[in-house]
Amino acid sequence: MTFSRTTRTVLLVLSALVLLFVYAPLALVVLNSFNTSRTFEWPPPGFTTQWWGSAIENPGARNAVVVSVEVAVIATAVALVLGTMAALALQRFRFFGRDTVSLLIVLPIALPGVVTGIALANAFLTMFGIELGMFSLVVSHATFCMVTVFNNAIARLRRLGGNLEEASMDLGAGTFRTFWSITLPMMRSALLAGALLSFALSFDEIIVTTFTAGQGIQTLPIWIYQNLFRPNQAPVVNVVAAALIVLSIVPIWLSQKLAGTDEAVAAAR
């Protein structure tokens, strides 16, 4: 499809305006992390790296980072196992209620975070009698992290087909041998992309975390929210937010590169 010069110009301007609207606030956060003014005076009266040193020495921020990393790593590991198993079952087998199961797997990430958080908190406290804490937080994060792994895995399985797996089993390989030697190598890049995206989603999650973390557990997004309007902590919060913006680019970029490359599939074959 070809567009006229005027149409292309209009689309380019609109795209630039949308990108400006999205990324200008992020750029402002990064800029304010070097602002010498505690009140984020604009334009900045000067620039300093003092707040970056304060952020590194802040025990609350450090502890929150550790908790967020622990939760994200464990939730991603659980999501990798469950998401891969679900994708294999739904793609390779036909059974009654298959479409319903697929919908139920995807539903947690489609529902509003408030609804998911309230439902999970009630389930832990009322149905299972489990106190809210690290366990409930990891399980809650794994429910929506599993969706990203599942979507990547089932999309890759649909593109691959089952010919190589059938050939492997015809030659005498068992189910697990076929999975380890044939299926897993062909899915590796898609699973890695799903894991990176799951880690990023878990690390940044705040709504579900608010309802399922319980007392005494503070992830980094929760710490940022609680300290955002404290005058003494505001510069440190900007530094932490700026660092997250920069660091979040890496897993998202890698997942985008790994998720849909035909070259990766061809190489695995």
C-alpha cells in the first residue's frame, strides 16, 4: 500500500507527537535525577550527581531492589515451567474444553489489576488460610507472568508444526528425549523472550503487589510510591525511577528481538 506525500507527512507528525507525549515525562524524570533543586525547580538551577550517591546508600531502596529481584526471578521460573507445559498441552493435544482452558490462562493479564489483586488476596486468606507474604506475592506474580511465556511458547509451536517431533519419535526417541533434543532448542529464543518480559512485568508490578504482599514486604514500586511525596526522599525516588527506565530498556529490547525472529527458528531446525 502506498500513501501520498501529504498522508505520510501527517502520519509522521502524529507519530512524533505520540512519542513525544509518551517519552517526554520519562526524559523529565531522568533530567530531574540530576537536578540540584529538591523541589525540581524548572529550569534546573544546576546539575549534580549527589542524589545518585544518596540512592546507592539508601537502605530502603536497596532492600526493595533485593525483594523485587527475588520475587521476579522466582515468579519467572515458575511461569516458565507452567507456561511451557500449558502451551505444549494446548497446541499438541485436542481435548474437551481446550479453548476454555486457553482463555482462563490468558485471563489474569487481561483483567484489571485491582480485580486480580482483590481476588487473589481473598483466595489466600479465605479459601486457603494462607497469610499474605512472600509466598502469596510470588504466586500472584506468576499468574500473569505465565501468560507472557504461554503466548510466546504457543506462537512458536504453531510456527514450527510437529513434523520434527514426529520424526524423532518414529526413530525411537521417547517423549522427554524428543522434548529435550528437538522441541526445547526450537523454542529456546521464544522462552527466553517470554522470561525477560515476565521478569520486567513482575519487577514493575504495583497494583497486584499492593493487595498480596502483606505487611513487612516492600518491593521497589511500592517503595517508590510510599516515598514519592516525602521532600527528603523525592530526589532519591527520581534517581531510582531514572535507573529503572534505563534498565527496563534492556529486557524489553531483548525480548522483542528474540520473540519473533525467523532466523532463530531456522537455526534451531
